[in-house]
Amino acid sequence: MTALTAKVADPADPDGPPPLPGGPPAKRRGVELALLAGAVGISVLGHLHVGLATLGHLPPQASRYAAGLALAALLAHLAVRFAAPYADPVLLPIAVLLNGLGLVLIQRLDLTTPTRPGDAGDQLLWSALGVGLFVLVLALLRDHRVLQRYTYLAVATALVLMLVPVFFPPVNGAHIWIRFAGLSFQPGEFAKILLAVFFAAYLAANRTALALTGRRIWLFRLLPMRVLGPILAIWLLSVGLLVLERDLGTSLLFFGLFVIMLFTATGRLGWIAVGLALAALGAYAVGTFEPHVHGRVEDWRDPFASIERGEGPGQLAQSLFAFGAGGLLGAGLGRGESFLIGFAAKSDFILATVGEELGLTGLVALLLLYGLLVARGFEAGLALRDPFGRLLATGLASIIALQVFVIAGGVTGLIPLTGMAMPFLAQGGSSVVTNWIIVALLVRLSDCARRPRPAGDRDGPGGNGAAA
């Protein structure tokens, strides 16, 4: 049953869906539990296969891995069952499967990487923390509209989180990390959620003025600056900080998020064209005048130049070799050589491991999982009646979609490399925790969208009323 059938139609509500047959929606928690069992089973089988392929025997802690992943999935399922019973049954299993496959791939690279062989254990701890925050968000946030109260607190916190890394030493040429007492933290990962909340709240409050007012010049209608000015200033400030930090990937993500949410709020196709033009102009300027980014652009333009100079293949060239070696079905899990990419094999280039060892078939299946996760997020947004919820669901789903596009495009040579982490799959504690929070918010939004409203209740979880 789709999310559109999950609500009782209200003929007096012009924003609501049309009345559809089928009665009240099912909670579908049994379906979710069955899908979770399959996700855990696939991850455990992958873990066992990696041990057999690389060690010649089963991994020594296979039972602990299986028990830990199953326990985390069960706790998350119970949280959804009791706190969001009408939520989409597909969101959580996809997150568990992606996270489990990420642990398998990082463990596989650990076994053949001479330096930092314990990354899989660290990722497991971060994943456990992410699941804990998933449960906490569902338990504390019973109505997504409460977030509208904290519109300006959210954006202020986001700007502070993006500013702090400037005062810490750069890592791999970018000021995006905070390192303290042996721990590393990437504040920009959490800032993107807070900016999505701010954009959704501000655009929802001013959607009528944005869509219907402003001067028309030729084919374009200029938005009133008194409405667009504050959000544009905050967006420019956030992107300026990211350029200062030399983090082109996150800058591109925030820019794309801003354009997508502005288009969603106004319905003006012109914003897509304007956004693409500005993105191309900004990328050209940064790629030309910023040495760190310029080097990545040069590698993208000719990834095999270092081989021709006798310096050996760079990371992008090794990634392309890995994809080429994978073919249609891949070399087999644990039998590839993508570890030759170097220090970023477990983070920026982990998708190359998928391409080499699972082939084009496995890569397409993985991208379809991401596509389904994004589509379900958009579906929740379409089914919600309140503008803030619609925009927030669209923004959160767009964050995942943009990350996947930027990362997959970078490691396959479609666009220059940006240094971001593949959601759930790549090594990175801040990234995996943030993605679990995004999934928790999408679960909450889908629960509100699918939950039936009492007769005559226009201000329920999916209604148009303001937050209580």
C-alpha cells in the first residue's frame, strides 16, 4: 500500500490526497522484520565469504558480528514498532543492509591493508552509536513539526559547526575535521541536517510569497529580496565557509540542496537552470584558483597522466582499473585488489571495491538500493499534508541522492573527486551516525504521512496546522 492511501481523505483540505479505496493502512511491521532478517543474513554471509576468501577459514569473530548486527537491527525494529508503527517498512531494512555491507567491505580491506587494520571495529562502534541515536530520535521526536520551533537555532548551530574546523590543521588538504584526544569528528556532516531543517522551515513559512510575488523580467520572475535575502545570505555564508575549508564536495551538496528545496517550494523550473549555471561557474572558479581543488580537476581531466610521466597510477586511475577488472559479475568478494588505491580505499573509493569484486551487477544493485531509499523519502514528502514536512522529507532524501551522485561520479571519472563518504558504506564515524539520524527522521515523516487521522481532525500529524 502506498503512502497516499495511508491517510483518511479530507475533502475540505485542498492539499490532501484524493480519496482512494482500501480502508485503513496496515502497519506492515511484520514485513519490515522479514526484510531485516534478509538484510542481516546477506551481511553475515558476506562477512563469512570474506573470511573464507582472504583467510582460508571462517572469521574468528563471525558469531559476534552476526549477533551484534542482529541485535542492532532488532532494537531499531522495536523502536519503529512502538514509536512509529505506520512508518514505511522499507526504510530501516535498506539502512541495515547498506550499513552491514559497509562493515563487510571495510573488514575485507582491513585484511589486506598493512596500515590501520582496525577500521572495521571502529566503524562497528560508530554504527552502534548511530543505531542508538536512531532509537533516541524516534523516542523523543513524536511530531516532526516541533522542529519548526528551532529554525534559527538550527542554522546558527550549523554555521558554528562548519566554522570550527577552520581553526584545526588540515587533513588531506581540507579543513573539515576536528581531531582531539585521538578522536576525529567531521562537524559538517551534522550541519547538513540542520540546514535542511532551516531551509524547510523558512521556505514553508514564505512559500506563497516566493511562488507568487516578484518582478517578471522576460521568462523569469525575480523573487522579492526581502523574502529571499535572509536564506540566500545564510546559504552564501555556509558555502563561503566550505570554500575556505577547501571542501568542494560538501559545498556542492549544500548548493544542490538549496536549489532543490527552493524549486520544491516555488515550483519554478527556472531555478534548476539557474542552479546548474551557478554551480558550473563556481566549480570553474574554485577549480581554477584553488590549488588543492585544481589538482583534483587535473587528475579528472587526465587520470593516466601520472602513468605517462613514469610516476605510477594515481588513486583515480587505480579506481578505473578496479572497475574495469570487475566486469559484469566481478572477481568475487575478497578476491579483488582495490586496496592498491591506498589510504582512501575504505572511504572515498570504497565503491571501487564493489565494482571490482561484485562487478557491474553488484554495483547496479547497490545503486538501486540507494535509489529506493531516496524514492521512499520523496514518497513520504508527497504524502505529507504540511509544507514543512514535505520540504524536510524532500531535503533529507536529496542529501542522500546528492551524496551518492557526487561520490559515484567522482570515483568513476564522471566529475572531479570531492572526498565525501558514501552513505552507510564508507568508513567514517560522523557520516554513518548522521545517516542514521536522517533515516530516523524519514521514518518519523513516513509514519506521520501514513498514519490515519481521526474524522474531522485537520491538525493531526499529517495535517496543515502549525506545530503544537
